[in-house]
Amino acid sequence: MQFDENILKIIEKSEERCKDKFAKMERTALFNQNKVLDAFRNNNIGQRHFAQTNGYGYDDIGRDTLCKVFAEVFGAEAAIVSPLIVSGTHALTIALYGILRPGDEMLAVSGAPYDTLKEVITGDGIGSLKDFGVSYRQVDLVNGAFDYDAIKSAINDKTKLVFVGRSRGYEWRDALDVREIGKMAKFVKELKNDVIVMCDNCYGEFVDTLEPTEVGADIAVGSMIKNIGGGIAPSGGYVCGKKSCVEQIAYRLTSPSIGMEVGSYAYGYREFYQGLFLAPHVTLQALKGSVLFGEVFDSAGYKTMPRPDGECKDIIRSIMFDTEEELIAFCRAVQKASPVDSNVTPFPWDMPGYEHQVIMAAGTFVAGASIELSADSPIKAPYIAYLQGGLTYEHVKIAAAYCLESVLNNK
């Protein structure tokens, strides 16, 4: 690699310090790969499941079996996996509208949901949950942990759904541990046994050996162009969980009269199956890259989240910079190190659904895919870059050199 010798030494020494963490992550990936392989074998996946379909899609064996495979991987009763879900926000939206009814209350227990959900929940005059008579309250985390006393005080007779975001959004905190999510789910159900616990699982799939639906969440929701799609799935989202909840959400995805009985896909399902099969390994690559970036930028004097002595609970690496210029230089270096659109220079812009201008670097094969190496940030103090993804560790290692060199040149 054609970089300054000091840059290469920092990366080499950082990599040496990562070995124990890498070994632990590799054991997790092996466990998850076996779990996915079992689901494929148990459902007798064959070439017939990859076939193209059209029209209404009645008896679409590829679609229906893909849902069964996902349900088994997540330890869930049922699942919806659809290329027609356009994003994680879309998947979360249909889940919320599928479960909540006028007069119900949604309680977020991990602080505010991700920026693009805010208008879905509380927007005025745009068909939001608020417009349909669904009320909303939230309990913030305290030092990155659930505030159980505040949650207990907040739950009432109207509370229908408790919402938790596993990842961090644009916040300076670590992601939530899946076992803590399970502990919280048990806690709220002891207070109100008919409450539904829903988890925004984006960026968290296969980071641990357990998923939220295996520890007590009724519903887990995510995007196919993040971890679970393995860098292969071209679009889509999923919902996994209790059969009664999944059925209600399916009625929102299509209509109450047909649910998941229909839904064709003219391009075939191979990429979704193959993406899921590759997902444990690809997630491992992203996690190893995240740990390396953390060590490298910690060595250079920057704060990172999680800390070098902490554990990754999602694939995102937060890095705090001193100036806007350093932040922008970092994101531009990610773009420069990308295999696609490396000649493009990212600029902050008014991105739909966000309160501040956002800079996004994503030279990806699948447009905007967060499992591929990408970085983004709202342009506001403190200046924090949110790095995620990496299809191969080798690519992320090269990108770390580009990013460190660029930031140091813009101090």
C-alpha cells in the first residue's frame, strides 16, 4: 500500500491489538453460519426456490420458503421477507401500522427512534400515527442503559407497543446488547402481559449468537441491504416474530383480504437466499473492520464508540472529530477508497427525513447498502462520523489508511 510509513505502522500495531477480539468474532460467525446452514437444510432449499414469478404470485414457493428460512434463523414463529419493502424505515412503518390502532400508545424505551421514523410517528397532516389517533411517549436511556424506573412509570393501560432501537442512530452511545433487550422485554411483560415488544434490528443481525426474537421480543424488523442481505440482496426488508403480529403486519403490507398469499418477484429470489447464506461471514468482515478503525483512530487521539476495550453490539463505528473539516475529510476518504464512484466527492446536503444536512459516503455495488463500507453524519457538533460495513476485511484495512491519512492532513 502506497502510504506514509507512519500510517502503515499505526495500522499494523492496531491490527496486532485486535487479534483476541477477532478470534471471538470468528467463533460467533461460525455459530451463526451453522444456524443459517441448518435452516437451509431443514427447508430443503433447491434451485426451484430461486425461480422468477409474476402476476399475483399465488403459491410462490420461493417467497414462502424464504419467509420460513428467516423465521427459523430468528427463532420466530413467522416472517415476512419481501423485495418490495423499500428500506428499513418502510419495514418499521408497516410493522407499526400493522399493530397499532387508534387510541393505542407507542412507548419508545431507548430514546428517540431513528430520524426517518420521527415523521412517521408524530408528523402532522401526513398520515402519521399521530394523525390516526396513536399517541407516543419515550423514555431516554441513562448512560446508555434502560431506565427501568422510568419505564415502569410510563407504562399504562393504553400502552400497546414498546419500541426499542438496537443500534445507536445519530447518538454518541453504544448499541444495545441483545440480552439486555431480552431483560427489558421480560420486565415490561411482567408489568403488562399483553404489550408487544418491537425491536428495530437494523445493523445488529449476526453480531451476536442470539437475535431479539430469541430473547423475548415479539417482533424484529430490519433491512435486507444491511447485515442480513450479505451484500448480495438488491433491496427489501424483513419482519420476524410472533405469528399473530406478523399476520397483522402482512395485512398492512398488502391488504387485510390477502396478506402474504400474494406477491410475485419477476427477478427471482436467488440473491436473497445467497445473501442470507453469506450474511454471517460478511457481518464478520464488517465487525473486524469496525474494531480495526476503532484501534487506529484511538491511536491517533480520537474518541471512538465502542471504546477499544468494549465490545461491538452492532456493525457501526462512531468516531468523534474536532472539526467539521476533519469529519468531511474522513467521509471523502471513505468514498475515495470505494470500488464504485471513487471519483465522486461527497458534499453535505438536505437529505429527506433528516433535521440537519447530512454527508454520505457510499461507493457501493447496491446503492446505499450499509453492509458495504460507507459513512455518514449530520453536520452538527459534536462532529461524529458513523462508519459501517465492509464486504471484506482487506478492503476496510485499506480504507483505514486512506481515512487516517486524509484526516491527519486536515487537522
